[in-house]
Amino acid sequence: MKTKETVIYKDKASITAYTNELKQDNKIVGLVPTMGALHKGHMSLIETSINTCDETIVTIFVNPLQFGPNEDLDKYPREFEEDYKKCYQSGVAAIFYPSEEEMYPRGRQNNFIVSPPEIYTKKLCGEFRPGHFDGVATVVTKLFNIIPAQKAFFGQKDAQQLFIIRQMIKDLDIPIEIIICPTEREADGLACSSRNKNLDPDSRQIAPKLYESLQFVFDNYLIGNTDFTELSTMAKKEILEKFSKIQLEYFAAYDYNKLGAVKTLTPNTLIAIAAKIGGVRLIDNILIK
Ligand code: AMP
């Protein structure tokens, strides 16, 4: 718990100067990029940063570049005052809370884009959200440049995003260490997500079925069945297809070192799922260690 004020920066130059001052004082700065509506998942990233770095900077920016034209940009929850309180109570040193104009002064369409290779984007979420990972890679690159922290904290829940960011910093020689944090869940197993706030009560009740399906595959893997095709077919039949509200986008197994599809479950396989439930898009995954 901290007593020091959490400073809000809305302009790039000031947060860059602030970060550089901290570094000149030999402080290790942790960066936690978010789109706000902070939940337990975000707070675990923030706590990990606070526990392992000298100062923590959280960014809150609903990045329009990563939303497609028919996606939920307008409906995405925004609750800065509550977010501020949570950051303050956790001991966050500063929040970067820029406007869209501050981030994209020449407009969304006219900004240079960081575009990850298609081998990483034409699958899983990228297949259903064309351009999404260009938007993610662009904003994350900008945030790394604006806030030159030594460490940045990301959640395993967004596994494809994490994979792409880790490849990106290698390929583009961006000097930052990525720290991966495990997925935080609600008591019934549903992965925490800002979008959970948009679920109607019925959809909220059904939503844990995604994790249940992942867990079904994982539990069977643990007792020796490694055939993902068989297990996913069973999970679909026994769990997912019982709920007409679940519009499955993918239920897939990928080699997490290369992001290539696999049929046999082994250590380092990412079992991932995405579905719309009552119009709200949710994702989740289990990584076999
Ligand atoms: P977002 O605000 O959804 O862009 O997420 C910001 C960061 O929080 C990303 O690194 C996410 O992977 C991470 N995150 C989101 N949900 C969770 C969760 N349930 N558990 C852990 N990290 C999460």
C-alpha cells in the first residue's frame, strides 16, 4: 500500500522524461500496458511489477487500431476513475492515459504500422480479427518507445499477442524484458476480462464453459490421451454444443514455440479457444508445461 500520489500523464513527452529520470536514478521501471477497466488479471500484472521493479507505470489506452470496423470499440468498458483508485492503492507510480489524438496525431489511417509476419497473424484470433495484431504491434511498439522501461508485463491469457510481442522485440531489437504472468480467473473458472462486464446474466453463466472445455482436454492429456482431434470433438459434443449461445470461433492446439497447429498434445502445446457468447468475444487458453 502506498501513500505517494499516482501521477497521471496524458502527453508522451512528459511520461518519456519521467521514465528517463527514474532510470537516471538507477530505478528499474516496470511497464504494464492495458486498455483499462482493470480487473484481477491486470492487478496481478501490476502487483508482479510492483514486487519486482522499483517503480511501475501503467498505461490505459483503448487502442482503436486493434479493433476491426464491426468490433466493440464503442462498447469497450471505460472506467478511468475506478482504474485510478486501483492503481493508487497498489502503489503505481504513474499512469499514462493518452487521448487518441496524442497517440495518432495524423489520424488512425495515416499512422505507420508495425505489421507482424502473416505466419503469426493468419491463424487463431488473427483469422477472425484481420488487422488486429498490426494494431497491437503498432501500439505496443509506440508504448515501448514512449516509456523506455526495462521490463514489461503481459498476461498469458492473450497468448498469441504475447507470442507476437516476444518475436517482435527480438526481430526489431527492442531493449525490453517481457515478463509473462499467468491467467487470473473468477471463482467459476472464467478468465478475467474487461469484456466480461458486457456479458448479460445468461451469457455470464455459460461463459465458464470455455475454460471447462480447455480443462477437459487438459485433464485427458494428463491421464494419457494426447489426441487433440478426438478430445476437442468430445469437448465440443459434451460441453460447447449444448449451448446454442456459444458461437465457437476456434478450439485449437498449437506448438507454442512456433505457433504451428498440432494434432498431438505435448509439453509446450497451447490449447486455445475463442467464442462469442451473447455477442461478446471471449478467449482463453491452457499452455501445457
Ligand atoms: P487488456 O487490457 O485486455 O489489453 O490487457 C492488458 C494486459 O492484461 C495484457 O497483457 C493481458 O494479457 C493481461 N490480461 C488480461 N486478462 C488477464 C487475465 N485474466 N489474467 C492475466 N492477465 C490478463
